[in-house]
Amino acid sequence: MTEDKHQALIVRGVNLWNDWRDKNPSINPDLIRITLHNANLRQANLAMVNLTEGDLAMVDLCMATLEGSTLYKANLSGANLYTTKLVKANLREANLARSDLREANLARVDMCLANLEKANLSWADLRDASLYTATLTGAQLREADLSRTDFREANLTQANLAYANLTQANLSMAIFSLANLIGANLYKANLHKANLSLANFCMANLLGANLKRAICIGANLIGANLYRANLYKAVLIQTDLREATLSHTNLKNANLRNANLSMANLREASLCEANLTGANLHRANLWDANLEGARLQGAIMPDGTKHD
């Protein structure tokens, strides 16, 4: 069957299309550059289909199967992809702005350079997915599984990642300004040179995370777990670290000017050459912490006194 016939068949309805797919399992249809704007493709079998540069804006693909499909540069803006299967799909440079991807299976998907602005990916499975340099500004990722996902240089400004699983995710040089990561799990995540300014990491788990040279100006890390995290040369100016766990943490050469470390646990932490000018360390645990060469001018010490 030719490309034109494939395209003619899909517009005749999902039932007819799925029957044909069942009878021809060895054929991978070619729907390149097809226009299906606003179409109803619920539960459609589109596995291994070539939809490169297709116009699928506002299409209803709820519960559809798109495993292994090619959607390179496809327009899926506003599409309904609720619970859709997209495992190993190619969505490089695709437009998914404002699309509904709740509970979708996006494991090992390629979404490099994709536009996911204000998309809803809550409870989605994005394990081992690649979102290198993707745009996710204002996106919803609440409780999504993002373990081992590649978010290098991605833009997640104002994104909601509350309680998301980012275990061992690569977030190097990503932008998380004003993002919500309350209760998120970032165990051993790579946040090297990431911009976390004004982000909310309240009660987040950053155990063993790499935040080397990260920018965390004004971030909320109240009660966060940063045990054995690497914050070498991190910028933590005016960061709120009240009651945070920072024991055995590397804060060497970190800039903690005017940071709030009240009641934080800094037991055996390395604060060599750190800038703690004006920081609040009231009731902080500094037992066996290394403060060699640290700047403490104007800092409030654990006993409540002000350092000269």
C-alpha cells in the first residue's frame, strides 16, 4: 500500500485502521506530513508509524499506541495524549505545547529540542528519556517518574515537579528558576552548573546529589536532605537552608552570603574557604565541621552571638 493510501485509510476511522494493522503487522505505515488536525484517534494503533512533520494539533490520541513511532518535528500542540504509549518514540523537535500527557508512557523517548511549554506530564513515565535542551517552561510534572532522564540544558522555569522522582537524573546546566520541587527525589542527581534560583526544594531529597557550581540564589531548601551532596563553589546567596541536612556535605568555596542555616545539620561538613558573611547559623550543628579559611563576618553563630 502506498503512502497516499495509508493516509486515506487513517482518515476513514480508527476501527478500520486498527483492523488493517492487525491484518498487516509487518507493515510500518508512512504518514509523513499528514494533516489530522482535531481528529479523533482514540486507541489508534500507530506503533512504528512515520508521522514526521505531521500536523496533529488538538488530536485526541487518548490511550493510543505510538511505541517506536517517528514524530520528528510533528505538531502535537494541545493534543490529548492521556495514558498514551510512546515508548522509544522519536519526538525530537516536536511541538507538544499545552498537550495533555498525564500518565503517558514516555520511557526512553527522544524529546531533544522538543517544545513542552505548559504541557501536563503529571504522573507520566519518562524513565531514561532524553529531553536535552527541551523547553518545559510552566510544564506540569507532578509525581512524574523522571529517573535517569537527561534534562541537560533544558528550560524548566516555573515548572511544577512536586514529588517527582528525579533519581540519578542528569540536570546539568538546566534552568529551574522559580520551579516547584517540593518533596522531589533527586537522589544522586547531577545538577552541575544548574540554575536553581528562587526554586522551591522544601523537603526535597538531594542525598549524594552533584550541585557543583550550581546557582541557587534565593532558593528554598527548608528541611531538604543534602547529606553527602557536592556543593563545591555553589552560589547559595540568600538561600533558605533552615533545618536542612548538610552533614558530610562538600561546601568548599561555596558562597553562602546572607544564607539562612538556622538549625541546619552541618556535622562534619566541609566549609573550607566558604563565604558565610551575614549568614544565620543560629542553633546550627557545626560539630566537627571544617571552617578553615571561611569568612564569617557578621554571621550569627550557633549560640546566637554575632561574629566580628
